[in-house]
Amino acid sequence: MSRPEQRSLHFNLFIHDTGHHEASWRLPESEPLAHIDVAYHQRLARIAEDAKFDSLFLADSPALWGDPGRRPSGRLEPTVLLTALAVSTSRIGLIATASTSYNEPYNLARRFASLDHVSGGRAGWNIVTTAGDAAARNFGLEGQPSHAERYDRAAEFIEVSTKLWDSWEDDAVVADKDRGVHAEADRVHRFGHVGRHFRVDGPLNVPRSPQAHPLLVQAGSSEDGKDFAARFAEAVFTAQPTLEEGQAFYADVKRRAVAAGRDPEGVKILPGIVPVIGDTEAEARDLDAELDRLIQPEYAKLQLATLLGLDPDRFALDEELPSDLPEEDEIEGSKSRYTLIVELARRERLTVRQLIGRLGGGRGHRTFTGTPVQVADTIQHWFEHGAADGFNIMPAVLPSGLEVFVQRVVPILQERGLFRTEYTGRTLREHYGLPRPANRFASTLVGA
């Protein structure tokens, strides 16, 4: 029964080649070239759209992440891939990751404005600052900029990008054949930004897009990351392994948004969840155990070392993490993910081998093994107890994990009145219940 007065869940599909479990690619049914197969991604997008998901999301990095011997490596450039998904879907939002550390605002703003036009208003940008020296060395640097420096650049990057998206007013293009005027020149703005990191004149060479700005998404959970999300993000992807941690993060980011002068309802919090689903609990546990058996510990140990930014020789598979690990303040890489992993290992006194198994399914995101009803109950509990506005759905195995989720879990949530049965809007902003941004330059024409 529909309950329109209640909040509704938001679902984003996080596509990660053959699935989020470390060993998903080794299953007999997995497609070994899924990561570079456009038709495969189009199929996943249509499955999620048929289930009325708000959006889908592609992660990315300006470096080869991890050991290519471990699992499918390398990714198609996400805005290019999403253009192919835009023409094979009609309603689902399309979110691409792009780094503020290794791009320039003009080129990136143009790409996202173009995607928003191609998709009819369904583009979103997952803003990352990119930790790690490997990416830095691909751009002529000896090592990564400091954590604070990356976020300072990111803030100015957003400022410039939004100016570029505003540089064309909504009614600038008139296409007046009688007058011979295609666009009113005084409604296309050169703004002359001069800042610490960027000098950009404008205007953008793409007219204002259907959403005005792509949906702004952020995924960092460090102190700097949460402050950045409170200032700029409209959706936040986060890794929170327990309800209590999810509630604390949710309340903290909403409070920071208020302090930044924003409506907290304008910042949607979507923790990741990795559901492993079976008709019975035993069946779900068997699937989870089968995946864990396929993990190759030595590869996984190297990946853990990369995540933590530490020497893999410091780790022994059947011992706990070393007791003298650095504090978060000493880490210049991904601070929040480092803390999440170390705290998980310390709290549960896990050996490195056990920790690898826990991270194999979702890299620190909430993993849940159970029946469709149990998965639905967990999602509802987080949603109704101050831990989530929705979820970043991260199937352990693709496409089968997505198919089971949309066929068995989504209908339960729809019956409970917690998730839409039809789209009510056409743009990504409309799916998330977010307004179309006003143009900062429009007021300059008042009285003109």
C-alpha cells in the first residue's frame, strides 16, 4: 500500500565489473571481459532502470588500481561509457567519478554538461580528490599532494565548474531566424575567475544543460571529506559497516550541512551495502563461503597493503595487524578508508587472513548475507533509524546478484511503501527530490 506522506528510499547501483566480491570473476558464469564490455554495462543499466533505481555509478581512478593479476583491471573512461548507457536507457541517472586533482575545471565541466545534454538531464559527478602516489606519477608529480591541499583544490574546482555551468543563462539560446540571432550575447557570461589553483575566463562552450548542474556526489568520510560534503555534495556515498557508525555519520554530515547554511534534506546519505542473497540463510552463507574460498590470499594481502598505504611485508596472514600502525592524522592517502579498516580489525581482533575475507566482499562497506526478507528488513531498519536516505547497492556478483535483488528484495520494499513503483520525474535531480540550481548570473539582467 502506497504511503506518499513518508520518505522514499533512494537506490544507486554501483557497477564494478563482475561484482564487488574480490573473487566474483572466478565463478564459472562470470564474464572475464565485463569491465570493457559496453553491452554488459547496458544490460545492467536496463535491469536497474526496470527496477526504478534512481541512478547507477561508475568508479574510476587516473591510475591502474591494484594488481592486474588479481582480478579484472582497467576501466573504460566513465563519461564515455555513460554516453553509451544514456542512449540505451531513458530514466535512470548516470553518475561518473572524476578527480579534481588530475583534471582541469573547463574540460571536466564541458564533459559533464555534454553528458547531461545527451542523457536529457541524468548526469551526476562523483567528486574525488584521488589518494595515492601512483596517480600523481602519471601526471608528472613525485608524489601525491597533501590531503589538505587536495581538498583545497577540490573546493576551488567546484567553484569554477559551477560558474562555467552558469555561464549560459537558461534563455540565452533564442534561435531567432527572423532577427538572425541564435543566442543573446549578453546572456552568455565571461566571469574571469582568478584563484589559488585556477585561472579560467569562461564562458563554457556548451549551453546550459537540462539540470543546470549535474548532481554533485561525494564519497570521502574523513573530517575534510565530511566538511566538503556539507558544503557541496547533494548525495554522499559512504562505507559504514555498523548501524551505530551509520547513524553517527548521518547525523554528523546533516549537522555540518546545517552549519554550512544548507537544508540537510538536500544532502542524501547513501551507505554501501553488499547483499549476498539466498532463499534460506544457509543458501546465502554457502554462496558467501564459496566466494571467500576463491580469494587468493597473497594477492589480497598486497591489495590490503595498498589500501592502507603500508609495506605488505609488515603483514603476516595469520597474525593481527601490527600494533604500531600510524594514526589517521599521519596518513596522506584515503584517511577514512584507512581508519575504517584498522578499526574493524582491532574491534574484532581479526588476523590479516580474516580481515581479507571480511574486506573481500565490499572493501569495508556493510555486507549482509541472508534471505530477501532479511535484506529488506536491514535496509528498512537503517532507513527508519537515522542511518540512511537510501543505499548504494553493491552486488557481490554481477549480474546475478543484481537480478536477485531487484526480483526478490525491491518488491518487498515497494509493498511496504518504501520505494517507488514508477518514476515520477525524468531528471536525476527529480529522482533525488533536489531542486534545479538557479543561475548566479541571471540577476545581472534585471532592469536591462
